[in-house]
Amino acid sequence: MDATNFDSTATWKAGKDKQLAEIKSTMDIIMERTKGLSLSSSEREKINEEELEKRARGVRLKIEMDPLGSENYIDSAELEDEGAQAKLRLAVWRLLVEDVPTDETVFKYLTFLERTLLAAPKHTLIEKMKRDLRHVLKETVVDKKKALTKERKKLTAIGISGEAVMPKLPKTVPASEEFVKLAENYKKELLD
């Protein structure tokens, strides 16, 4: 390396250090000017709520991976006090209940929900919800059989018949209004 390259490199480094020094001094000025300013109580509360919501979403994702560790995830969250943990527990529960589907997949989700330790106080309500939704779903199956019989009669009337003839019905029947309303009502009860 020759002397001219060394001098230009040293000059470049000195210029870079000077820029950093200017940035630091600018930060010092900003800190001095904002020293007396503080957030209002409503602004602090809003920031705390947003932080809690972010933590709740994170814990919820962890619970999806391992429902049995739900309490551990909440306890391991670095929170100031027990009140904050209780708020986090409620926020996570709210997120879990809001995701309860209102179609036939509800049973799989409720089984997942029961496995979380957060659902322990609501276990009897979840069981009742499953039982009532199954009853409504059975009525839908009866309606589906009636529709199948009706379609077979139509095919027979036009000359198509036999044991192998199966009318095309949609594979997934949309949930009945009664099923959706019942699921929504139970979701509200789970949040209480």
C-alpha cells in the first residue's frame, strides 16, 4: 500500500467519524429539547393497549403450536405485575374465541380450544356448545338426505334410475342460519 492511498483512507475515516459526531450531537439536541415533554395518560394507556394486543397475538400464535403450554407462554411474558398478566390472559382468550368458526370446522377448533389451559373455566360451556351444534348439524344432515331423495325422484322421472345413480349435490353444505346464530351466541357467552 502506498502513502497516497493511506492518506486518503485516513481522511475518509476522519470524515466518517466527524459525521457520526455530528449525528450524536444532533441526537443530544433532540433529547435536550424533548426532556420536559411527556405523554398524557390517555396516550400512555393507548400505547400500553397496543403493546398488550401485540403480545396477545404473539402468545396466541405460540398457543396454536402448543395448546398445552398456554399458561407457560403467558407466565413467561415479561410483564410488570399480576394485573398485566390477567389483562394478557383475557386478551389472548378474546383472540382465541373470536377465531371460533361458524361452520362445520367448529368442532375441530373447539377441541383445540379445550386443550388450552385458558379454557378450563369454560369447559362445561364448550361441551354444551359442541352438543347443541351437533344437534343442529344432524338436522342439516336429515335435510341433505331429503334433498338427495328429491333429486333421485327427479332423475327417475326423466328415465334415469338405478342403484348406481347418485345425484350431484354440493360436497359441503353451507351452514344453516340456525347453526351460525347458535355459534355466534356461544362465542358471546365464551367471552363473558
